[in-house]
Amino acid sequence: MVTDCTYCGSDIYEHEPVFIAEFESGARVQDKQFCNYACLAAYIEEEGLTEGSLCKIDL
Ligand SMILES: [Zn+2]
């Protein structure tokens, strides 16, 4: 099993790991892992993963 941070490549178990799972073909698939929320947030920011994809907007 991969233990390298998707964002920075460090060993996630030396930090406080966070895991991301995606839903594919009816199953939950672990896709990415990060040292902590900071690496996750940086990754999301760099990849632009949140742009225009908010499922609910409260005005
Ligand atoms: Zn990291």
C-alpha cells in the first residue's frame, strides 16, 4: 500500500494522515492520501479541485 503523500511525497505515517476515497463503479476506492489537512488543502488549491463544484450554495 502506498504511504507517500499525494501532495509532497513524504511518508504520511510520520504525520497525521488523511485519506481520500472516491466512488467508482459502485465501490469506494481509496484514491489519495496526505500527511495532514494542510497537504490536502494545498493539493486542492493547486489542482483547482473546488472551482465551480460546490454542491450547495447558501446565499
Ligand atoms: Zn504531505
